[in-house]
Amino acid sequence: MSDSGTYGLPEGIIGLTGPITKPAPGTLPLRGDLAHVALANRFLAAHYVIPETREIGPGGAQFLLQPNDDSEQGEALEPGAQVEVLDVAGDWIWACAGPEGPSGYFRTAALAA
């Protein structure tokens, strides 16, 4: 069974407040179109996602920096690790270990049944 964690909607005004340093790929769960809801007070994105918590299956998984099998690899995910799913597109999942990362892509088959 999966749940949505304990994240709520941000409070106060959300908007551009000054320059930021763009985080490195594979770190914070932040893309141009989506970001983890916990980052809403720090980073501007078109949409914010309250993640769904899921478990990595018995084969483990490897975060990739892009949804492509030939992409640069990020952090390894051990079997049974909890991840926060932010987006599913076809056979690919964009997820993170938590709002401070790491983040990346892996195939849907890596999730526990």
C-alpha cells in the first residue's frame, strides 16, 4: 500500500523573490515543469507535486539523470527502500528519496508489486 506522506500545501505567497543557484541534476526533486511540494517556498516551478510513497522491489534500482537507459547514473536504491514518486510517464518514474534528494528516473518495473 502506498501513501502520500505528510506534505501539505505551502503557506504564504509563492513567487520569484530573487536569484537562485540551479541545483545539480540528480540532487533536488526539481524540474522546469514539476517540483516536490516541499520546495515550493524555495523554488518556482509550473506545478508542485505531493508525492506518493512507494517501495523499491527486490532487484533494487538505480536513479538515472534522464529517462533513458543510456543516461548518466545517479544514486543506487536498495531493495525495500522507500521512494517518493513524483511523475509517471509511460514506463518511467521520476522520484526522489525525499524533498532534499537525491532524485532521478527509473523504470516502473523496479517498484515492489
